[in-house]
Amino acid sequence: MITLKRILVATDFGEAADAALRYGGELARTFDAKLDVLHVVENVFARAIGVEGYVDTYSEIQRDLEDAARNQLHRLVNDADRALPDARAVIRTSNSPALEIVTYARDANVDLIVMGTYGRGAVAHLLMGSVAERAVRTAPCPVLTVRCPKHEFVRPNGSVAIATA
């Protein structure tokens, strides 16, 4: 029997992440699980190390980025998600989103991570890497990757698609 008590959805606010949130929310409702929605904000101050001056400007920029992400996350998590037991919208700051996602999953005892992936080609993947792939390789729990909707299982009315032969 599969038991899911806490589900983490990682979001970058992109289309694939929106699809992942639909899956994660529906799974949380199905399993009566807690839902955490995590966004990792870039740490601009860490990128600015070695740049002289403007430290106050960087902390203000960082605060603005985090506030904007918090507002966007609040809009993204809908009332149905908030109705779940102990649903949380979480902002973390890091320059390594995959590491932050995995660390959060470990610390929060997450049973499943759900995240979007864009399915880029080999060259783009080689040049840019993949947060989803890194998370899959290092996560302490299963990771469900949802490709920017190619085959949608979650229906708007909450029904689930059933495969037919």
C-alpha cells in the first residue's frame, strides 16, 4: 500500500510547474496528505560577492525578489490547496534550486516530490542542466516529474482520466 503523508511541489512559476501543482494538489487530496509548495529564489547577494559597494542595494533587491515570489506563490496556491491539512507555501533562497528542494524534502520528511520538467533536447540539457534531473538523482524520496502537459491526467472538474486499451 502506498502511503503519502506529505507531498512537496517545487515551482519555478512556469507552465510545467503549474501542471505539477495540479498533480500534487490532486494527489494530496486523494491521499489526504499535507501539501508544501516550494519556490527557490535566487540569492543575488551570493552572486555579488567580490563586487565592491552596493551591499545595501543587494539586500533591497533580495527582499524585493522574495516579496514578489511570496506574492506570486500566494496567488498560485488556490483555495482547494489551502483547504488541505497544513498546506504551506514556502520560499527559500539559494543559488542551487535542486539542492534546496532536496534539503527541504529531507528536513520536512516529504514522501513525494512533484515537479515540472520541460523535456529539453540533449544540447540544451548539456548547456543548462536540469533541476529536475538533479533532484531525481539526490532526493530522499520518489520524484514525480510532470512534463509540460503532453498527457493530462488531472481534469478541471477533479475527475481522473482512465486509460483504455
